[in-house]
Amino acid sequence: MKLIEFDGKDYLFEFGERERQWFFEILGRYPFIPVSHHQLSKSPDEAESEANQKLLEEAMAEQRAENKKHVQAMLHDPGRFERSESITRFRLNSGESEWLLQILNDVRVGCWIQLGQPAETKKWKVDVSSEAGSFIWAMELCGYFQAVLLESLNA
Amino acid sequence: MSEIAEPEVLPSVDHEEETEASESLEPGYLVICWDDPVNLMDYVSHVFQKVFGWTKEKAEFHMLQVHKQGKSVLVRESLEKAEHYVHQLQKYTLHATMERD
């Protein structure tokens, strides 16, 4: 995935065919983090913490349901992806790029949670064909797509 | 705050004293970001810029504080604003919480 053009409003990215498949597979996993993962406070003695935590989880669940709809709409929008032979071009505006960063990070962090939240995320010793291998693969891919997006947004 | 202060009728010294007292009584909540090994450093820095409108330098300072010290206190705000910021940071999947100051 690489940035081809930015016209001041829209970003135009280009994928190889395999990258396009990976991109679709990654986004198809959203949402991946359990809503209970996020905690409003680390202080268990806060009188209102339980009620506030419930509100937070409801808000997050609602937002994720909405995000999931948008992800599916984006992936199935024929005008969004221009395919020609082995290349696919993909257009996003700034707001959508920012949103996509959040989506990708949800999958990335969700994979890390599935792996048991290891402290070390650089040196993996797992069978790549195992379930853990699939999580690592998805996590690293999300990081790769995020890095391209961040570089484009900050350019 | 604007409903309480009456600067037109109070002597300036009294006004300053009243403001200091009011600020010290105002309940404050700290928005804290915690370290984790999964969020990319550039991503964290980017999120701080977007959520708080900080410069790249300030965002990187706090990102490095999170990375090296395990956490960073990002802002001290009223309950409502602190909740808002925590929610914004969690939308980006950062590990953020709020604590009463």
C-alpha cells in the first residue's frame, strides 16, 4: 500500500492484489476488542465508577456497531476501489483516514489481547499456521497499514 | 465560573483572591495515558495531536513519557471534560483513564 496522490482533500492509495486481499481480511475482523477492555478509571472505590463504566461500555458498543456498518459499506462500495489487473486504487478523505486508523488499531490491539497481552511484541516464537500465528500476522499487517496512513496524514 | 465572577464591582485584589480560592476548590480530574507494548509510538503521538490539538513536539514529549515512565498525565480537567477526553482516547484504543486529583 502506498500513497499515490493527495489533492488537498482526498488521499489516493494503491494496493497490490495480495495487499488488497489482506486489507479486506483485516477490516473484516472489526470489531475485535471486547468492550469491557476499556476502563474509565483505575480506582475501584469511586462511588460512581460502576455506573460510569457501564455507560462507557454502552457508548463504545454503540459506536462500534456504527463503525462496523461503515466498514462493510466501505468495503462493498464499488466506487471506492478502482481495480485494474493486479493494481487497486483506493480513495479516502482526511476524516476517513483518521477513522480508518482507529479501525485498524482496534484490530491490532484486539489481536494482542487474544495473544494474552504479551509484554514483548517483537520476538515471536510461534507456528505461523497456528491461531496465534494468525493473530500476529493480523497485528503486524495492521501496524503496516497504520504506518502508511500516518505517514500520509503527516506528510 | 463566569456566573460567579463580578470583576466590575470588586477591587482587583479581592478579585484575584476570590479566583485563586475558586480554582483551588474546583474538583479536578487527571486524564492519564498508560503504556502498553502494542500501540505504535507514531500513532500515540498522532492521537495526542488530534485529541488535544497539541503541537507535534508536545505530543511527542507525552508519548515518550508514557513509553519511558509507564504513564503520562495529559491534562487536568473538570469531570465532564476529562470523561470526554478519556472517551476520545479510547476511541483510538489507547489505554487511558481518569483519576480524581
